[in-house]
Amino acid sequence: FNLRPAVSRNLEVGTKWRSVGGMQLEAALFRADTDDELAVATNVAGRSTFRNAGRARRQGAELAARLPLAADWDLQLAATWLDASFRDGFLVCTGAGCTVPVTPVPAGSRIPGTVERQGHARLQWTPRQWTFAAEAVAIGDVVVNDTATESAAGYALLHLEAGYRWRLRTGHLQGFARIDNVLDATHVGSVIVNEGNARYYEPGPGRGLSLGLRWQWSATP
């Protein structure tokens, strides 16, 4: 009942640039300093409790680019780097039966559940009414507990997409098909931070197929 609200001070600076040929670049630097950071105290059988963990800092950089390669070809790139760490040390519980925190977490430790590096790339070809695309996603490792003794491994996934667009008298109709995780890679899709029984990991989905139609209606032909 003595939990205090976290208070953050945020700073971000960025820039955008576009060339005559259609190339686009966006970049940003950011920092968020937090007092009374909220951290998971216990997480057992689906029940979570929280505590204040002192000061924390999240800082990093984001970069995005769009590169027209040739007629009907387009490449999109994005990358994020994040340094998320506790600035104060504190004590935590370890194990399902722990009620008194005795294990130290030193200042400078990485905040669990945060991804330090991630990237995305999409190569798209649009001949006339068709659209074909390949996407690659890369995610770095994720620490799953305050003491950083366990972590989920990083992974990379490949997705494929195809679509066709029909012009109608009252708008457009677009059909698409998408295969996610084409290579059926085994990966950790999400984590349960500080799970008391050490069941931190939740599997990500395997290969999946999506089919859909999108109708964009317009009153003007």
C-alpha cells in the first residue's frame, strides 16, 4: 500500500530529410529519467505485485529510411537501440516462496523485459496493380529477471506478402495473402518478468497464413 507513482522526465530530439528522388531519412535520440521506477516484486501463478526500485534511465536512438531502388522497387529500413537500466541498487525476492527481499540488484543493471537492439527491413515490388513484399525482423535478447541470470535469446523472422488491387466505380478493393514466420523459426514471443517459478518464457507463433480483403469506398468514381 506504500507504492508511489513513477515520475519521468523525457527529452527527444529528431530530424527528417527527404530528397527530390524520394529518399527519406528519419533519426531521433531520446532519454527518459524516472524516479520511483515501478518494478515487478513477485509474479507467481498469474498474480503480480509491484514495488518502487528507485531511479531508472532509458536512452537510445531510432533510425528509419525509405530508399527507392528502381521503378516499382522500394526498400524500407528501421533500427532501434535502447539502453534501459536501473540507476539505484535495490533488494529483490528470488524463488516462489520468498517474502523478504534479500538478493541485491546493483545499480546499472539492465531493466528486464526490455529489448536493447531491434531492426526491420521490407523490400517491396509494385508492378501495376500487384504488390509483392518480403519483410525481415530481428530482435535482440531480453533479460527476464532483475538479477539477469536468465534471458530470452534473440531471433530473426522472415515474412512474405502478396496482394492485388482492383479499381471499382466506387473505390478500390484490395486482396492480400501473407505468410508470417516463413521458416517456422522457434522463438520466444513474450516473457513473464520475475516469474517466481522460473517459467519466464512464452512461445511465439510458428508459420501462419493470413488472407484478407480491404474495400476502400469513395462516393466519387
